[in-house]
Amino acid sequence: MVGKGTERGKLILPPRSGKREKYDCIYGIIQQYYSHANLIQKGVFPEKKDPPNPTASYLGLQQSTPASQSVSSQIRLRSSGTNTDHHLAYHMHAAYGLTVFREQMAENPLNFVDYGTNNQELWEHHADANASVTALNNQSIQNSSWTTKMLPANDLISGQGYFFDSVAVGSNVNVLSYLQQHPNSFPISDNVQSSLHDSSAAALTYNYPPSCSMTHHRMNSVQNNSSGQNDTTFQPQLLSNFSAVPFSSTVFPVDATPISVVPPQSYSSLTDQDNKSDSVVSCGYYLPPTSMQPLTSVAYRNNTKNEIGLHHSFPVLNKHSQSQLSNDHYQMNGNYPGGMGNLQQEFARMNYGMQSTRYVDLMQERDLLKYGTDDEEIALPPTVCNPDARCSPSIFRCTLSSVPQTQELLKKSRLPFGLTLQPFKDIKNLNIIQTSSILRCRYCRTYINPYIYLPDSRHWKCNICYRVNDLPDDFNWDPATKSFGEPTHRPEIKNATIEFIAPSEYMLRPPQPAVYVFVMDISQDAIETGYLYTFVEQLLIALEQLPGNEHTMLGFIGADSAVHFFQFQGKSRPQQLIVEEYSDIFLPVNCGLLVNLRKNIDVIRSFIQSLPTLFESNSSTSCCLGAALTAARELIADIGGRITVFLTIIPDLGPGALRSRENPNQQAVSEVPNLCPTNDYYKRLALECTGHQIAVDLFLMNNRYSDLSTLADMSKFSTGCVFHFPNYHINHAPIQVKRFQKQLNRYLVRKIGFEAVLRIRCTKGLSLHTFYGNFFVRSTDLLAMANVNPDSAIAVQVQMEENLIGINTACFQAAVLYTSSRGDRRIRIHTLCLPVTKDLSTIFSQFDVKCAISLLSKMAVERTFMGASLTDSREAMVNTVVDVFGAYNSAVSRMDRTSCMLSPVTSIRLLPLYVLGMLKHRAFIAGQSIRLDSRVAALLLFRSASLEVIDLELYPALYELNHFVENETDPPRLHLSFEHINRNGVYLLDTGSYVYVYISSNVEASIIKRLFGVNTFERIDDEGPFEALDNPFSNRVHNFLRKLSIYRSVFAPVILIREDSPVRSLFSGRLIDDRTESSHSYVEFLNHIRQEMQK
């Protein structure tokens, strides 16, 4: 292992001096669990039947501790085939016996002393390792003070093995962090011989092979000593914010469970008194007995002991942690002897159980929001090219943040496996690259991304098919610095989301111009609603902001009992052409029905302004929408584009004519009829539009039944959108008018992509099963999308066809090829990388409930529209909860406790809450009188809505606005129950589509005056607007409202609801935790789930 002439390095950790110097250092507590049998087999542990002393739950050792209670061992590691010795000297407790700390040492010697001692050299090199160990016996070291701590030997720890004593490190080195980041760097021989060494210091001495190279290992900061001493200084990222905290000479026990979570980056938020006091910083290191998986850094403050601890719970990495850790599938250099490989095999053979995950009993715990609702960031193995790159979870995410290694494990978990994707979401600072050639895998056509492997500077290994490709020389060119450099500096490697301007080989035809055709309902009912005034107003505002270039074209078609065309000829007023033969529609002229926007903007503007008065005397009460859509499709069939339909009544003439199917007496029954389409006319029309790269969007503003379930097919299969504004009237429905204004403006000016296709690639062994959303499936992994917009999302189920043995990451890559509104072809690529695990507890604890509930809601909608009854869809949701928690409770062997329902303290705990919210949503609720079109509109919302919208629709966010009277910080989120509603409070309920402000009857007069501008509760106008007033309280409330609106793409109007209002049910009906006449409370729902689990 060590070649001739190789120098020996050593790492010396001398004890701390008696002076309380405030040095930058970290006091480490190393926990490591190793089976008693293996230690006996290795000859390290003497065989003994008695377990460790149970009374030694907390052990503290100071300078005065007798030598009989504390011994330090020197462990000699002799490598096979060499005469080189490796030495490990550790400070250990005799109460736990002599144990072996099997850590991997550095390739290059990391020589340092300084553990709080004054005026001592930081780096020290010793030529002879054995002599350096002997030198530790000097009297000065033995007389130095030493402070140690141990974690409590509770059932969780003692049930899995033994843990070790403390090792202290200096300010410029964090040994634990480096060994975590580079577990496979340094060999350890399997021949272990131990001997006692009576010393208060801890020394680690090792030899290193000359063939080892640091170039393939990721380090935060590396400084090579040019003096030839082979010294390497490294400053890992772990615990950077704690480096300046001094040690305390007082020994405190460390609690097993954190009291309050404080992210490492938030340490500065502690009080000044806390920052200035001597605090113990502890680092608990848990090496799981299965494999080298990523760890979680959880910083907490012990309120009673004035100490800050860092505990690592396996295996989630909190998003505040900055460390990147290793994995158990790192490919080692073949020059390493068998020692390290055997050690990895031993780790692979170990098992760890569900006890390593904290759980909560849902039957006892009511405040689930106290654990937070933020998404957790998962650590990726350092074997990928850029483990720091992350695809935004609002764009691309998976229900399982750690992918099961085997099919059996996935089946055992009973968790849904799928993806949600918002491929065209608005992104700030999107990296756009223009290059002559786009680097792709020549076998599976995957685009190069941050999760590939770079074995050398000439090749790259695909992270989807794992085949090696050549890396062209020009890929080392850095466009940012305009110089040659490392391939890792390229934006393709640094970003998980990237966009290319596609070269000519990605074009089948010249890019199409932006073409917009507006099909307007001009029947008598439509004119009476006044929607044309709002449409004209917003179109004139957005006319010059419509996405496109100098080739942008517009067209207008009207529909009542006939089809109305408008021909533009030069600068004159457009001529109206009426075709009454709607049964066999045709285009009356060959030119002039489409007009160039930039060249004729004045004529177009004048025509738009005249639309409301042009049809104000129309007496037709019918609408031949099918014929108008057919004409619009023929008009732009050779180009492609977008058709926007405005409809107020049911189409009752010509092709696609419909009849009313709504029965008012069946609106509250459990089995809601007529949720499926009446016929497939609009579906066939949409498929024809898709073939011509045309999308159809629908704005429905109806006062009566319009058979939305059938009409929605025109948008479903053409990648369109549906917007519903019930009971619309320009004078009598101000809320709906405001919604129409805002959503129409957003619709007109938002970014758009034409003639798009979407393909999702995934790691070998995984496959895509079923897609959900608005699109046309062209093949198993290819979607045809005539238009793409930033507000629509899709979901897909994933199947595991083969076990992922020998694979440490699973990757998914979504690529959208589209034509931009400027007329160029572009490719937007999102790559998602997830770790692979073989631990069931990891799968449960890293279950993404927000992603899962989005997938489940889309699945339930599709099941309903395919003919399943509403009852079947509801039962499927409940069965998902029963299966998931039944599997988890069986895994933790607690099913004998019939009164509990266990869940990990992660987002999976919210699954019953979200499913109950889905059951109580107007889309799926039974036993309430809901108009059929309104129920269908709610179902359609889930089919294409983004994850953020679905999250609030299912479990709205409740806040108390009284909080802003004395505070400027945001109020805490409350559970949805009247238990948290006070009679003197004002509350804000964000439901995604609407924001309700609920005013209790006993609110203080001063709050009413500052918030609503009136003196008494009775004078509050709950039908008027909620406007900001000139006072600090009102400003804070409205700033909070604006903050909430930043994260949504859909406008949500604010509705005031007084406690005595007749529409109070709009607020109370969204309090999911409470019982209603037709649905369970949250507690009752949990009891039902528990009973089903026991069957």
C-alpha cells in the first residue's frame, strides 16, 4: 500500500491547556455503532456476556478523573504485504470497553496540534510515526486538562451497539467533516491489534500511499504547503457558523432529543448574551450500520444547560446544512488493498432499523404545524459532478426524495412513486446558452447536466444510461470568462435548469410566428353579462405586450346563431362577414382574416374599441361554438398558434351542440352524475388542433349550466387552459369581474411557447407509467404540447422495472423543445437527481407529501373523468393513507398498540391532513349542494394546477391579523379549526383561489378603525374592497398580503366576511380540522384510518 520512499504523516490531537483560551475550535463527540459480535470476531473486544453498565447513561471526564476510569488505547493496524504500521490512539472510557474507531485517514498528512493551547505550533511534522506516538507520554501532556462528554446510553443507542468517546479538533481542521465527505480516500487494514496506552491525549498516526490524488475529492478550501512537508490545510463547510464559539470547562449532559431547532446559519439570531457566553459546541456523529449515507445536521440549543449541540440524525440533510457527504457506492481506486473494500462490505452487511427515525403519534399530537412545513434539501453523493446543483422543487420534484433500491422495498413502503413538473415556469436569471453543438449522450440522448460523472478531462459518463462519452475540447471553454478552464465551470454543469437556443437540426420547418385568434360569444346573454367591456379593456392594455415579434398576427371570430368573420383591408375599418350555414362551415375569404399586429395596430385598436357597441342590439339566444372553432382551426391550420374562446351559454347549435344534463335535485347526492363528457366531438376537434400545433383555451362566464365537463376536452387534449367565472356580471359580481380582469391580463402577457414537445428520461431500471395533465401523449415518454405556458403543471407515475443495485443516484431529465414567441427554437432542460437507499425508514422520512398530494389529486381527477364514481375516487384517497401508515406502523412493530398511529416527524405526518382537505374540497365533497359546472371547474383546476396552488387549495393558510398590532414579523400559521378563532380577532385565510378576511364580532374598535376605516363592527362593508389605510397596522397587513401574492401566479381576490355574514360558510367550510354536517373532523378521520389499519 505504501511505496518505497513514501513519507509518513501524522495527525496529533493534544489535550487542551488549563487556560480558557477562546480559540476557534470544535469539540467533537463521535458516536459510532458497531456490533458486539464483529468486535469479538476481530479480536478487538473481549467476549463478555454482561452488557455495558446501564448506570453510565451520562459520563463526564475532567482533569481529575482517575486513570482507572479513563484509558487511552493505541491501536496498531498492520497492512497486508507491507511492513508499514498504522497507529490510532484514542481517548476512551473503560466503562464501554476497548473499542476500535474505524475511520479513514487523509491521503496527504494533516499534521496539527493546538487544541486550545497558547503559543503552540499549529502544524507539526514527524518523520517517524511510531516515535511520535511514544512521544505523547510526556508529562506535560498528561498533566493537561481534558474535557469530554458522552450522549446518554438510552434504549435507542444501547440497542444498536456501542458508541465511542470524544475526539477534539482544532480551529482550522474539522476532521469529522472531511472524513464524512471523503470516506473512501484512505485505506484501513483489517488486521487489528490493540494495546493499551495510558495517555490523556489522542493521537492519530497513519501512512499514505503515493498514488493517492486529491484532485478527485471535493474540498471547501485546500492549501498545499510548498515547503515539501506534505501538509494540507482544509476548512470544510460543516459548522462554519460555530467555529468561533469558545469551549466551556463545565461538563453538561447532552440531551438525546433536540429541544428547539436552530439551523446552523441562524446561529447569529441568538441573543447577544448567548453569543458572548461560553457555550459547549457538540458534534454527534452517527455512522449507520448499513452504508455510508448522507447525514442530517440539526443544530439545537439546550435551554437549561446553556449549550449548543449538533446532532446528526440519519439520513436527511436539512436545507440549512452546507455539508456534502459521501455514499456507499463510491468507486474506489483499484490500487487500494483489500482492507477498505472489506470494510465497506462489512458496512453493507449491517442493518439498521426504524428506530433511527424520530416519530410522532398522530393520535396524541395535535399541533403538527410546529414542526414546520418547509421543504427539506436532500444531500447528493459527491460522486456526481456537481452535488451542490439543485433543480427548484417548484419546477421538478419526486414523491420519494430517496428512491428505493429494490422493487420489494418500494412495494413494502406502499408509497406512491411519481413526479410533478412545471416545465415552463417563470424563472429569474435563467441561463440561456447559444452554441453550435449541444452536448448529449450518444446512446440515450440525455443532455449533459450537473449529475454526470467526469472520470477525466476527456470523457464524461452519462447519469441516465451510465455509458461513457467523449468530451470535446471546446467544452472546456468558459463563456463567462472567455477562457479555457475546467469543465465544471460550464453553466451546463453548474445549473440543474438550463436553456439552449437550438441549432438548425432541431427544426422541421421554419419557426412559426405568434398567432392569436379570439372566438367570442356574442349572443344576447353574453352581451348582457358585459364581459366584452372587460375583454376589450384588458386587450387594449396588453395589445402591445402580447408575446411575439414583428410577425405577430391576430384574428377575431364571433359566434351566436351564425359565425361572424372580420376581414381587415389596409387602413380601412374591417368588414364583417356572416356565415349562417353553421352545419357546414367554411372560410368566406382567403385573405384578411388574419392581420399583422405591428403593421396594423391602429386599425386593430379601433376595431377592438368598437366591439361592445357592435353587438349591443343582438337578440340571438343561441351559440354555434363548434362551427366557430372549426373555422378558427382552418384559419391557422398551416401556421399554428392559439385559439382563445369566451363563452357564456351552452353551445346548442351546429356541430358539438349540447343539452343541459344538470338536475338540481341531484347536486347533494353522494354519487354525482354527469361528470363525464357527453360526446367526443370537442376531444376530436382538440386532437386535430394538436396535429396543427394549435392550442385552445376556454374562458367560461356562465350563469346557467354549460356542460363544462364536455367542453373542457377542447383544452385537455390541445394543451390548453380552462378559466371559470361563475355568475359573472359586470355590475352585480365585482369579485368575479376583478378575477376576470387580473387573470385575463396575466393570460395575455405571460410567456408562451409554440409547437412544443416534452420528453422525460429516467435512470435505467425506472420507467414512466401514466401522465396526468393537459397534453397529448405521443409515445411512452413523449408529450405533444401545442402551447406551453408558465402556469400549467403535469404529473407522472413512475414504475420500477429493475432493482437499482450498484446505483447510488436516480436521475430524471425533462426536456422541452419549443418555439419562442420571438421565433427561435429553444430547449429548456430540467434535471432531477435523487439518492438511492435501501433503508425503509429513509424512504418514509423523505417522503414528499406536497408532491404526492399533487400527484394523487391529478390521479383522482383523471379517474373521475374516465367514468369512476366520486365515491370510488374518495375511497382511493383514503386507502392511500391506510396503506402508507399501515406499512409504516408495521415496520416499526407498533401495531400491537391499537391506540396509536405513528408517523415520522417529517412531511409525511401531514398526509392525513391533506387527504382530509381533498375529501372536503368542492371537487370531491359529497353531501353538499354544488352546481355541476362549479364542481367540474374545481376538478379541472387540480388537473393542470401547480403544486403551490394545490397546496393551498387542500389545506389553506390561516393567520391572525391582530398579530400586526404590536409586531412587524409575520404571524404564525394556525391550524384550521375554530378552536383557534377568538371572538375579538381578525383572521386571514389564504385558499389559493381566494383570500378571506374574517372579522369576529367583538373586535376592538381601535383595530376596526385602523384596518377598515369605520368605527363599529356593524358599519364594516363586507361587499366592498379591502383597501390599505394610512397607518402602521394597515400597512403591515397589506404588506403581508402582497408578500403572499408573490408566490402565486393566479390572482386571488380578497373577500371580507363578517361573523354575521350570510356567506360565513365560505370561511367556516374551509376549516378542515372541524367537523361538518357531511364530513368528519380531523380526529374522527384519524380514528377511521386507524380502524382500517387494524382490519
